[in-house]
Amino acid sequence: MVAGIAVTASGLVMTAELNGDFLAYDAASGKLLDRVPTGMPVGGGVISYQTGGKQRIAAAAGLEDRILGSHGKPAVIVFGL
């Protein structure tokens, strides 16, 4: 796992894996709350932001790395909460 980690005020911890799974955890218990397959290796930042009164989570995906053996095309994936 090389993706960034984002923590929200509501107690969510979010990150992603090189296999393309985006993960959401409960910060207090460490329990995995959700696993969303993106279909792309995620190796960049994960951020939380608000727009239009709604919280969003974005992740840089499509990591192309010869050393890690990941292949993809750069993309930003955005989730709404």
C-alpha cells in the first residue's frame, strides 16, 4: 500500500491499495467499513474536501510504476459521502 491516508472529523480513515481497492475504516475501532474496487492501482494522495455543501473524497489512481509492477493511466477518483 503506497496511497495516502485521509482522516475525517467524523472518524473515517480512507486509503487505497495497489490492487485498486479503495478502503474506508472506522478510526476508533479500526474496523473495515467498506472496500470499493476501482479497477486501477491507487498510489497517490487521498484527500477530503467539501463542495456544494457535500463532503467528497478524492484519490489519485492509475499509478504506473516499474518497480512496484503497477500499470494504469492517471485518473482522479471522487466519492461522495
